[in-house]
Amino acid sequence: MDRLETMRAFVTVAELGSFTKAAEKLDTSNQLVSKYVSQLEEQLGVRLFNRTTRRVHLTQEGEQCLQHAMHILESVRDMENHFGELHNSAKGLLHISAPVSFSTLHLAPLIRDFKKQFPEVGINLELSDRKVDVIEEGIDVALRIGRLKSSSLIAKKLASVRLVLCASPSYIEKHGNPSQPDQLNSSHFLRYSYMDYGSSDNSLMKVLRANSQNNQAGLVANNGEILMAAAIAGEGYILQPTFIVGEALKQGKLKTMLNDFELESMGLYAVYPHRKLLAPKLRAFIDFTGSYFGEPPYWDDY
């Protein structure tokens, strides 16, 4: 018994509500479709349909079986598309939205290597730190950083993203290295304006949340690289992802602070609309980026 054929027959009958219509769609005989469904019922030990003279209806067990069968068949189709067509059919223009600082620091090598492997895929890269509407703006895939909330979009994690509190050695020498978050000087906080401070119970986040609300004399910017430059110059302390400050930490231009209070890691995600069968160009990009940065990512090697 070909299990995939039996599942295809079962799913088609369930979708069309008729053995005859299913046979026509599958270009086979009514008897063979009925045989496939009977074999599946015998194998599972349950009745999948209640049959009448006019129509067939799924039983409760049939409803459950339908979900599993559809998932299996979809996975098989995806596998066949992936291995059978990917390299031959990955072509066309791919629209990508990505955060500014991450892209300028880390995305160019990825795109270069991707283009070498898939030369027929063009890239239209739009850099923005705002949360773009993937569907409304015609974006194929958006790279997003954070803790994603549930949505109708599909998200694949590409890498972990650590947030560290750091300052220059000169700043720490002048103002001291705090042992507790409440020892931080709120007026020295160099704040990223798009940071979501949420409602975390982490004591460091509580202090930074208060600092962001009460600090009227500090520096606020919507670009992490600007804030990093200010911190290196000794103007204050920053909370930034290691993909921005990792190199400065490696070179000793910055030092981490309050390591015992490090925040929970976020993630770098590829976000795209749900589709049963992804366009080969999009699947190629998502598969390629899935292991590109490593885990832990290379920027944490400092």
C-alpha cells in the first residue's frame, strides 16, 4: 500500500465531499479511491467517513486524521520543491527589509555569499528600524530583532541576540563600576529610542526603564552606532546588542557592566507571510540564512 497515495485520496475525498469527484480530480477510478480510503481506515482502525447516498461526511476521527494527513502531504510537497527545484528555479527579485545597524555591520557578506550561490536572484534591500507591514508593502521577507509576538506571519529564528550594558574604560575609571543597577547615574544613560523596555522584572531593566522616563539631560538616538561612539568617547553607558558593540568590546574600547544582571536574550528572525509553498527565491534565502551567523553567533566572540 502506498501510504502517500492513500492519504492523497482521503484528503481529496474530504475536500470535495465525494468519492466520484475525488476520482475525477485524481484521474483514477472511483473503486480505487474507495479502496485507498478503506485501506487507510483499516490501517488506523477507525471510521473516517459517514457515507450517505448523496455525500460523505468526516467523522470526528476523520477530522483529526485530515489535519495530520494535510500536514504530511504539505511537508512532502515542500521537500520535493526544495530538493527538486530550488537551485534551478530560484530566480527573480527578492524584496528584503532589515534593521539599519545590523545590515550595515553584518548583512553585506551574507548577501554577497548568497548571490554567489544563487546568481539569478536579485536583491532589493530596504533598511529601516521601523516595523514594516510585510504584506501591505510587498516585502518578501523582513529581518526583525526582538521577542516576537504572535501574528499571522511566519518567523524563523536565525540567531540569538544578547543585550549588554557597557561603557568605556575611561568612563568606568571616572564614575566607578556599579555593583547594583540602582547605582547607575540616570543622566549618563545613552538611550536607544526604539528600545522596548516592556514590563520585565529584571532589576536592571527596571532601572533602565525608570532612567528612560526620567532622563531629560541625556542623549537619545534611533541609531545604536551613534550611541556606541558616544559611549566610547566616555559620555555615558549604553544597552546595546553585541552585534553592534562586540568588536568594540574585543578591542577594549568598551567594557561590560553588571554582568550578573544580563537581560534575557532576544532573537534575529526572518519574518514572512504564511504560504503553503514558498517561492523558490524566498525559500533559498531563508534556508541560506538559517545557519549563516552560527550559534552562538560569531559577533559574540569577544
